[in-house]
Amino acid sequence: ARVRSFSSEAEVRRRLPSGARVQMVEAGSPQARRFENLTSRLIFSIDHVWRLQDRLTLTDGGPVLDLLDGGALDLRGGRARHSVEAQAGAFKRGLGARITARWQAGTTLRGPGGDLNYGDLATVDLNLFANLAEQMGGTKAPGWAKGARLSLGIVNLFDTRQAVRDATGATPIAFQQAYLNPLGRTIALSLRKLF
């Protein structure tokens, strides 16, 4: 539903064109609960990418680099044939959460010094937020809280890192997990204010 909420009657007059339909509801009333449900969201999505072919020709008539079969453009290996991303999110009464899980299949990098095998990689990101005005009384919230959002974001929640092994099962120095992903898990707390 195309529903918009405002903090005051003056804001309604200022932001909506004349003749717009406006319905005022009492806090806690059945109408208010229906309005809350209209402004609530629950989201699920899942995407699966299956690459059937991924080749690159550097020059006309030159060799073909097959990124799905041992070729690569950098030290992160070739392209994963399969990757999956799943997201779930919820928002209600100024509180929200979103979780994103990503998985990619392992790859192989073929080189003159031998093959390198990149393992599967799965990561989970978590985002939580709260609209401060809605948590501090809505229209009765202090002025500084209006338009303010507090967010907590965790990237790579379980601090997973991709393993790279050569033919002997060892990890070459340049492919140590701390070199490929020096940050690992990151946590960010932010406060955003709209004026």
C-alpha cells in the first residue's frame, strides 16, 4: 500500500499537495495497528548463479582464457561455477534486521608451478537498525531523535576465510588467509541523522 506517515499535522500540510486524502488515527487503535501492518515489511530472496561459460580472449587470434577451468585474472582464482545469495529482512515499528548469506563454489587456478585449489567460501552479513524517534515516543520524541537512525552492521559474521591449497595440501605464503582477506569480520556502529 502507498502509505506515508508524518510526525505532525503541520508536516502533512507542508509535504502533501492540497486535496490529498489524509486519515488521522489514534495511537493504539485498531486503525493504528492496521497502519503499522501496512508499513511493516518481511522480505525473502534467494539467487543462484550458474555460469555455463566464462572465457576471455586477450588479443585477436590469441589464446583463450577459460575462467571456469583453471584461468584467472588475479590471485583470487577463477570464477566460481555456482554461487548462491540468500537474504531475509524484517521491518516493524522502526526496528529492522537483514541477514545476507553468500556461498560460492571452489575454483582451481592452473599455473606452471602447479595447480592451486581454492575452497568453497560461505559468509554471513547481519544488519540491525532502529529509527530513534519511533523508539522514543514517535511524535513526542525529542527533536534530535527525529530523522535519526542507529545501525549495527557485521560483515562476515563468522569470520570465514577461503582456504587455498597447492598439490601437497600446503598453503603458499602469498595465499595465507590473512593476506587474501586481511579484515575478516568487521563491525560498524553508525548514527545517521536526516535534516
